[in-house]
Amino acid sequence: MQKSPIRRTVKRPAAAAAAPSAPGTEEREPRGARRKRETRARLLEAALNLMAQKGMEGVAINEITEAADVGFGSFYNHFESKEAIHAALTDQVFEDFADTLERLAGDLSDPAEVISVSVRHTLLRARREPVWGQFLIREGLSPHALNRGLGQRLSRDIRKGIAAKRFSIADPLMALLSVGGTVLAAIAVDLYGDAPIGPEISALGELGLRSKDFPERAATALLQTLGIGRAEANRIARRPLPVVESQLNAD
């Protein structure tokens, strides 16, 4: 997560200290601070790409620094170890993602629609950002992910649905694992989408792997798992998705 730009006020001579500040008298972020922030961001981006493919254990620090075009020694100005950059990366990915889901579903009162929006947004983002999706598959059911950020919010939403008698399930933990595991499996399958359907995935092709409404189908199935009737689940899963400001800016 990038830090907000640091600004400092230009110092004036003592005689002018009492004069009102004129527009544009603040300087930009100091060059050294900007370079440090940009270097940290490059290291995190390189780690994301490598660890999505190989996992933390399969990546060496020198691979990260080479991919980021950063000197090996500079790595330790930002992170104490490979485990430290992995922890920072996991926090950044899952906390940022959980915050996005919070903004998307924050105004929704129906727990079923909250789950539907979260599932569909997750699959659509993984489709747009395959590396992000691969990292999510690797880390999504780790204790770190389940106990913080995304896992906490999903558990909360499931328990709200149970308390409101919207979901007819008795075991919140199994519901959490069912939803989380199914979403990760759906991402993995959906990432096959750009590859030719050969013999190894021909059965998936016959089941509609390439259908445009794959995220809606996944949301419908999960709502049914939580006890929502099929017809209602299908209606909820096909409602327009909320749009957050960051999406509008991206468009």
C-alpha cells in the first residue's frame, strides 16, 4: 500500500514569516522520500508476480531484486527478510481487497446480496488481473488470510445472514470454508479461459467453462449452498453490481 505523498512547507525568512501564504508555496514530496517509496513499490510488485507463480518458498531475494531492478543490498532498506516482504504483500493484497469489497457492499442490507456482490467482484477482478488471482489462490485459505481482512469480513457477513435467518445453515465455519474454497476453485478454473480447450479440460468446456455469466453462476451456486432458493439466488446474482469511485476513475 503506497503512503500518501509527504509535503512540507517552504521555510521563509523571519521578516516574511507573518505574511499570508501564497498559493503554490508548498513543495512536492522530497526526491529521496519519493525514490524510497517507488523502490518499495517495485519490490512489492516483483514479489507479487514471482510469489503468485512459485509461492514464497520458491522465490529467492535476488530474484525479487532483479525483477524490480533494485540493488540486492537495497532490499534490506525496506524489508528484513523474504518472510517480511511476503507478510507485507499479503497484508497489502488482502486488506486492500477487503476494503474494496466493503465499499462495494457497504450500502447493501441483504446479506445474500452482499455475498453475491463479493463473489462476482472477486471473479471479475481475477479475470482482469490474473497475477492477482493466482496469488489469491495460493494464499486465500492460509491462516493469515482467514484470520484477517478478507476472511474476517466474509465470516462476519455469513454470521449476519445466519442471525437474520437469511441463511439456513448451522455451521458458520463450514460455510466460510465452502464459500472461500469454491471461490478459489472458480478462480483457478476461470483462469483457464484464455487457453485452448484441450483433452485435459474438455469436460469443463462441455459444462460451460467459457460462458460469459460464469461469475453469476458461481454466485448463484454459493447462495444455494447458504440456503437461498435457486430462483431467488439466480435473481440476486444477476442484479447490477455496485460501482465504486476507483472503478469509475479506471474507466
